[in-house]
Amino acid sequence: MKYVFVVGFYDSIKDILDEKFPGRLAEGSIIWIAENKGIKADLEKFKELFFDVISSGHPSAVVVLFGIPKGHDWLPYQLERIVTEGRARDSSAKVDFLTSPDLNARNLVEMQIEAAQLDEREEIPDELVRAKLNGRKAICIHASTYTSIKDALKRAGFSPEIVEERFDEESINIAKNSNLNERLAKYAKSHFMMLYAWDGLRHASDAVVAAFRRNGKFIDAQSASKVVEKLRRWLLS
């Protein structure tokens, strides 16, 4: 799969993406990170999502478009460090990044997205999800400072409608998880499946895993993207 990150531009650029590429935004092949949270927050959010995409095991190419505010000449060097670290995680993925001092660079963003020739994503049929979940729901669990599993589902070919219909989500505060396994276990009564990204938390107990597998399914992995990749394989098996 191919991805385009659009980071640090004005909200007017998001309006254009909503108008011209709504499907790509919904499925997650275009990933928008707004500029109004501050440049350090932009970098942290980009690093989190970029590493998640790179670690997913299926990106063939990634394009990063990054708006550089005036007076932030240091930013491209920080960006290059993140991209270099990402390449080290998966050297097979082609990563290109382009910076712009114009935070309203409409033509540049549109042209680069078109040039990326984003793939048609293989969608997971809604009815297949409903059937495999036995008409019930899945609960998604991840650490509060890490990538949302529901967002990863949308990037992996699940429709936004089925994600909202069949997947609940709870983010766990890393500093307040002393009763983590008790919280996880309670979901076995209300949900058919648990999708658990343990990075930043800890592995679920054997009792939690057994509770879900008794009448349903338990899928875990380090990151949201890896959990979703396992889910896709199970659904299509």
C-alpha cells in the first residue's frame, strides 16, 4: 500500500482534502495531522503514526508533505531523523518527504497526492465482519498515547460505517493501569472479541485470553497496525 502524510498545513488544506479525496482520508491512505496543536505535537503525532504505518508490514511507498512555519529552520533536520529511523524499521518501503514554507500550498499538496498514485485498497466486506463476529462487537484496547486501533482499521480497508457499528474502543492511561487485567476481563461478557495492542501496557493475563477464547476470539500484538493485520488474516482465512 501507498500512503501520503499531510502535516502542519492550515485547515484550508484539510478542506481541500475533504472535498477532493474524502475516500482516501476515510480509508487512511491520506493521513492528515493538523498544525494547530503546535509544531512539537505535530512531530510527535507524525512520528507515532509514521512508525505505525512503517511497522505494519505492507507499505510499498510513503510520501510525507510537511508544512514548515517561518522561523523553524531546524524542523527539516528533525523530520529527516524520524524518516531515517523509520526506514531502518523497514528498508523495503520507499519514503520520500517534501517540506514547504507555504502552509496554504494547495497546488503542491494536490499535485503530490495525484503523483503518488495511491492504490485501490482491498476492502473488507461489512457482511463478512458481521458474520465472523457472530453479530456481536469487538472491543479495541490500546495505551492512551498510542495509535487508535479504530483508526488503524480504517487504514486497513474496513469501512468507517462497520468500524463504528462493530468496534468499541478504550484507551488505557499508562500511569493508571494497576487493575488492567480486571478491566480487560469484564469485556469478555459483553464482547465477542478483543483486539489488544500491548505496547505501553503489558501482556494480558492467561485468564483474560482464556475468557475470550472460551466463546469468542482474542487477538493481540505490539501495535495497532499489527493487531489489525492479524485480524485481516483471520477474517479472510
